[in-house]
Amino acid sequence: MAAVTRAAQVQTNLAAVEARIVAACQAAGRARAEVTLIGVTKTWPASDVAILRDLGVVDVAENRDQEAADKVTQVDGVHWHFVGAVQTNKATSVASYADVVHAVDRVRLVRALGSGAQKAGRLVRVLIQVSLDGDPARGGAAPPDVPALAEQVARTAGLDLGGLMAVAPLAQDAGRSFARLAAFSAQLRATHPTASWISAGMSSDLEAAVQNGATHLRVGTAILGVRPPLRR
Ligand SMILES: *Cc1c(COP(=O)(O)O)cnc(C)c1O
């Protein structure tokens, strides 16, 4: 009974998010098929991942290695995205299950993910996180460092350069932030035409992301509800 209720609740929330995406695509003159919705399932149980999958959301994201590694063993039939900061010593683990790692921002991490992917015999898609507010504490590579990092990913066996990712800085207009990200993406594609993914937009700013060319939206709260507080 509780499970049925949860599935119904998620279905209702998902329909509302889907309507927002469709409207944003229409407003931007883009096809809905250009945008992939990733359900951010961090802190929620593996059963929620299964609910999303059964509702057609086959891309899901986690941000902590231990929690993700645990869920991966419980649910199949989804693509696993890792959207959190990756500690270098967790790179081997993350590379063993993640299909896409979104927040790559330094050369050491590129090397560690590459060796982990090779060890696991996998190809891991990597997005370079771009810092849009110049605050290194919040993660992301400074824009001038992105081209060299992209070269490094492209040259690393086991990794596939997918594109860019960013989180809009709180203090700035999301639309302007995502417009900057789109410009960085255009620069990157000039030398790496297949690195076309732009991971941007969350529950509160997905419209601004779609307006500015995002190909992947990372949405948690609007689909699954307000997360329970993190236990550390
Ligand atoms: C948690 C998280 C999200 C989802 O944010 P919501 O506001 O819950 O939609 C997106 N991206 C990253 C990197 C996250 O850590």
C-alpha cells in the first residue's frame, strides 16, 4: 500500500516536471527529444529508483559513492550518473558502476577514473564541471583550465569526453550563468565536436537551462520531494 502511494506520488510529480520541460522546449523552439531528464535519487531508497525506471526515467543520478554502489546492486535497467564531487580515492569504485561522471574538475581525477574504468573493462563518459562563480570550494574547473582538461579526458583510455556540466551559482541569474556555459560548450565543440552534452538545470532552474541549450537536466526535489536530512 505504501509503495503504491509512493509510486502514485512520484508519477504525479513527474508529470508536472514533464509538463515544465515540454513548455520550456516549446518556448525555446527546441524538440523535447533534445533534452534528457535525469532523476536525482540521492538519499532516496533503491525502490524509488525502480519506480522512476518503471515510469520511463531510465537515467538516474547519485552523489555519494557508498550509497550509489549499494543501489547499483539493487536496481538494473537504468543508466547511472554520478553528479557529486568525486574524491580521488573513490574514483576506482565510481568508475566501476557509473555510466556518466558529471563533476570532473582536475587532472588527477581524470587519471584515477581512467585507470578505474580500464580495470573494470568499461567506458565511462565524463563531463567536465565548469565553475561559473570562481569559487573553487564549490567544485568545478576554472573556465581557462577547461580546454586542457578536455584534452586530457579525450586522451585517456577508458574515458569518453561527453561535454560540460555546471551548477548555477546561487547569487547570479541562472539564465546568464547557463548562457555562459553554452558559450563554453560551443568553444569545446569547435575542437571536440562529439562532446555535445550540456548538463545544467535542477528543480528550480530547469527552464533557464532548457532556454540555454541544456541537453541533460538533473532533477531531484521536484520529482521525489524534499530530501530527508543527510546523515554523515
Ligand atoms: C542534488 C543535486 C541535483 C538535484 O537538485 P534538486 O534541486 O533536488 O532538483 C542536481 N545536481 C546536483 C549536482 C546535485 O547534487
